[in-house]
Amino acid sequence: MASQAPDLKNAFAATIICKVPTIEMARKLPVGSIVGDHHGGVTFTDAVAAVLESRSHRGWKELRLGSDLWTLIMLDR
């Protein structure tokens, strides 16, 4: 019986927070959260993006998974 490879693309996407509608929510996200989207970060307001950036040492990064291009930020403070 052949085992199927895990669907890493969907597993990865399930761990990304894609909606942060308010500055307050951006401030409350726990350290270690990964926030991002497929649209170059444009789904977040400038104010929310600024809060996310202030909580990250690394800033926004792009990651390609197959044909999907994610723009991500990891909150580490």
C-alpha cells in the first residue's frame, strides 16, 4: 500500500493568519504568529502593516510554494 505525501501547501497555508482587520488585533497576535497573503501584503492597511513590521526583526519575506507566492511576516516581539 503506497502512502500519500502530505499536502504541505495546504498545511502551510492553514498556519498563516491572512486577515488582520485592526491595529488592535495586530497588537494582540502572539509572538510566533505568521501573517501574510498572496497579494504582496496589500490586503492589510498601512497602519496594520506598520504594527506588524514593528513586531518583526526580519520584516516581510516572499516565499514561493508551487505556483503560489506568499508575502509573509513572522512576529517575534
